[in-house]
Amino acid sequence: MEIELQPDAAYPFGPNIHFAYQVDTAELLYLHADFNWVIEPQEGLELRELLASKIHHEDLIELKTTFYKAVSGLFNGSVKIKLSTPLRYRWLQVCPFIARQLESGILFGNITEITDEIANNEIIARYANKKNSILHMLAHDLRGPLNIAKSVTKLIDGEMGKPELHQKTQYIAGILQQAINLIADLVNREFLETTEVVLVKKKVDIVCKLNEYLEECRRSEDLAERSFILLRSHEEIFIELDDAKFMQIVNNLVSNALKFTAPSGEIIVKVIDAGDEVKFSFSDNGIGIPKAHIEEVFDEFTAARRPGLNGEPTLGLGLSIVKTIVGWHGGTIWCDSEEGSGTTFHFTLPKSG
């Protein structure tokens, strides 16, 4: 079916492009002429075919799902789609709603180009990711070796008899502990200072992201002396989230597992595509959590906090931060644990929001 673009003299070249679609007859009743500015018509191609060839595969699936929800009256909101054009990618935000009269229905909608907004958000996200990489290095790549150095110092101290050498090893241990505390303080302070920041969301292949993180952990496996395993339901799972904040969840949960899992233990991360949401779990076979404390592990400065197996201090903020970020994304989190057998933290996140 050939689609004729209708001019709108009242609002020429406006930022908002309107459309009306007859659901029962599959007929596009109206489309603002400015849509030509977004995507150039091509001879021999209907608009539907042209759009299908330009929209990113994952976005096309989401757009079809949104369409069926909208015509059923089950959708309230907007959906973002990515178009491939000769010069660059362009982003559109579509806000559809259904209007019914007797048995017929017309799907109305508004299309807004948000390419510049997406570009600005990506710039912000890049700087946030750089900052997050530095924090990750502090939290993971430095804190682990420092704790090991502290443990080695303790071993050496126990094998020496000279008081003056004992004093020196205690001094070294004190310096290492100060460095560890400073890292923890920087990471937690960064979170507390960004609690009012709006999430910068983008679509992410979460399997790829977790693979990259756990590969970094495996490179340090000789130091950590733990195994890191990733289980997933699909090779690719896309989800819309704040990348930097999500990695703070991952880092806090893995760091928590490392603290309470003995050498030769294992940490298993599982991610499952469950339709409209993604299910995550982070499991370890460590010392577990006493039953009386499970309900309060997510409380800020919780009384359930304990030092790690190597004496690492616990401020009682890490899991509280995880719960907060999960909540920001519209997800839920809970914990299963058996003392002496290990702990699993489960959480779900909606695929889009």
C-alpha cells in the first residue's frame, strides 16, 4: 500500500510529527509531512518496508511489541527506536495511544527526534564510565592486592621474634589498612554524592558486559584464588539501564562475595532473559549469613555487617547501595543464604523503562 504524506500548514517543520493509523484496515490515515526530513522516501519501497530496513533489529522487535500493546490499550508511555541513515544514526521517540469508537480503533501517535538528546546523554555516560572505571580499579584491582599484602605482613609478623621488626611490620600493616579504608570511603562517598543524579540509560548487551567484568576478575584469579563463572539463558540479552550504576551493583556484589568466600571458593553469576524483565543472581559458597540477619542485610549501616574473612572492614553501605540502584531501575532484590553453605543475591530489572 502506497502511503501519501499529508502536509500540516499550521505547524510546518515542527519538532513533533503526528500520525493516525486505522487498526482494523491497517491503513495509515495521516502522517505529518515533516517525516520526510527524518527519513527520505525511496522509489519502489513502501514506508513500512523502508522503516523495517532502517530500524535496528532489537528496536524493531520492541516496536512491534509496543504496537500490539498499544492497540490493545495496554501501553502507556513511549518507545525509542534507532534509525540507520546515510550520514549517521538518528533516534526517534514514539508515543502511541489508541482511540476507540464502537468496534473500530485508531492508533494516534507523536514522533519526536531525540538524536541530539541521545548524543548528549552518551557524552555524559562516557565521562561517567571513565569515572566508574577509575572507581572500579580502586575497588577491585587495588583493594584485593592490598588485602593480600596485609595478610602476608601478618604472616611474616607471626614468624619474627625481634620486637623492632614486629613494630615495622605493624607500621606497614597500618599503612595498608589506611589505603583500604580510603578506597572504601571514596567509592561510598561517590555514591552518596550522586543520589540525586538522573539515570543515564542506554540499551546494553548485559551478557557481554558481565563477560568483560568477570574476565577482569579471572585475570586476577591467581591473587583472588576464587573461580568466577557466568551462566546465561541466551548469548545476547539487551536491557535498557544506566551502565555505570549497574556496574556499581556488580562490583559491590562480587566484592561482597570475595570478602566472605574462602580461597578455592567459587562465585557464580547467572543472567536469564524472562520476557519483559531480566533475572540476575550472584552466588557464592562462602560462610553465609546468619538467619537472624538476612532481613536486614540491605539496611544502611546495618547491624548485620561483619568483617571479611581477612579482616576487611565493612561499613554497612555496599548492599544498601545495591538495593537503591536496583530500585532506581524499577527492579526488586532479595537474598537467600544458609550459614556455612553460601549466599545468593537475586534481583530483577525491567528490560526497558
